[in-house]
Amino acid sequence: MIQSNKWGDRMYNELFNNILKKLFLNGYQFNDIMEYFNLKKYELLAIYEEILLRYIPVEDDFYIRINREYLENSIFLNMYDEKTVIISDTHYGSKKDNLEYLYQLKDFIKKEKISIIFHGGDIGDGLITPSKRYNSYDKQIDRICKIHSQFSNIDQYILGGNHDMEYKKNKRDIIKILSNNDKNNIIPMGYYKAFFKVYNHIVALQHMKTKGAYKFIEPTFSIMGHSHRYRYKQNGNRIYIPPSCLENPGNYNPFIPGFLVMQALNKNLLQFQMYAYNPNGPIMMEQEKVYIK
């Protein structure tokens, strides 16, 4: 086994390709290769995607194998009728984060017996200025780890956003750090986009619109963060997650922080409901429902 995970940052290069080809010849499968290079699933998928984007798509065995393993392993979770909470843009460590929202969310999860939560990105703030209380990457990350440890009895599927990339650029992969907890209940899905399934629906959890995001996998619909505003675009079959912080970059009026609850009513119909945090108490105000076939 290679102990260093240097390939996770460097990603595509010919030396890696040559090693990978030899591993394939020796019968290594996707999970074996993860262990060999000491990578998380999202890191190896990112490498495979980079190879597919750069590699001349001739029908040789190497390209076919990479493409097959990428498609087979890109779905992080298969769901059915579970009720699920989806949050985004918590921006922990900024002056606009709000732990009162966290407490309301915890109460809701306990009351509704939720077992899975998705985070659509921008977990932390990632911006460092001397005037901030959490004025270093390590201080922000420590705060984020303490917050996520409060959800120790629930599976957390987390996506990194553009603010989280600031930690990664400074040698601190926040989603990897969070996943290395004692409970093993935090599953990193990568940065910017990831996929899961609800019955036969392929769902894209995407932080923000990026070029070529669906080049290899075409989702039924997308759940997106980043905008700090809840809305549903029927044209693009896209639903936007409200923020779980006080940051209002678009000066929206009204500005309504909250979260989504997703549940399959049957194998053909999914229901989304937005809940707004209540500034005057623990009870949350329900908003409109959206149905997606």
C-alpha cells in the first residue's frame, strides 16, 4: 500500500496512469485501488473523472475500464422511502453563522426520526481576515468539527463548496478531516457535485453550476446550494436549498433561511418541502411543497 495520498491533489499524470494499468492487470478493483493509494472514494472518482476528461476517448481497454468503474461507483447512496434533510451554506466560522438554526435543526431531526442528512456545500466560511473571531483555517475547522460532532447519531453526506475549497487550497481538506471522526458517520462526497439515487431517480447534489458537470452522468433532477435562496425551477428540473446561515449575498427580500425535507411518496414521485427557521421559537414554519416525477 502507498501511504501517501499525493495523488489525491495531483490527480492526472502519465505515471499514475501507468501504475493504474499495472494494477488493473493484477486484478485490482476500485476499492483495492482506493486502499493502495490511501484515497477516499471521492478522491479516486475525481482522478477517474480527470482521466476521462483528458484522455483521448479511443475504445481501448484502459479507457473502457476507467469509464465503467467511474459509472459503477459514482452513486454514493441508494435510497427508497426514507425521509431526508438537506441543508446547505452553513458558513461556520463566519460572522453570519447561526447556531440557533443548528439547535432547531437538531430538534426537528429528533422529532421526525431522520437518519440521513445531506449538506450541499459551503460548510465553513474559508475566508480569513484579522477582524474575525475564527481568524485562521485551523480555528474555523476546529469549530466545524465540534458542530458536526453534535450529529453523531445520524449519517451525514457532505459536499464541499467554493468556500470549502479555500481550506483545500491551504492543505486542509475539510470534508476529509470531518470524515476521519470516531463514529464513521460522515461520508465525504467530493467537491461541487455528487450523485445518489432515490428508487430509479438519479439525483445530483450540486453546490453551484459548473461547466460539464453532467458530462458522464445525466441526473433526473438537481438539488443545488450556493444561491442562498430557496426556489424551484421546473424548466431545468432544479431545486435550490435555502441557506442555514444569515448571509444574504443577493439582498433577497424576503430572505428566508431554512432547509429541505425530501421523501419518496412512491417509486415515481418525490416530495420536497421547505422549512423556514423560526426566529421567535423552536417551531419551524412550513413552506410550499414541490413534487418531482
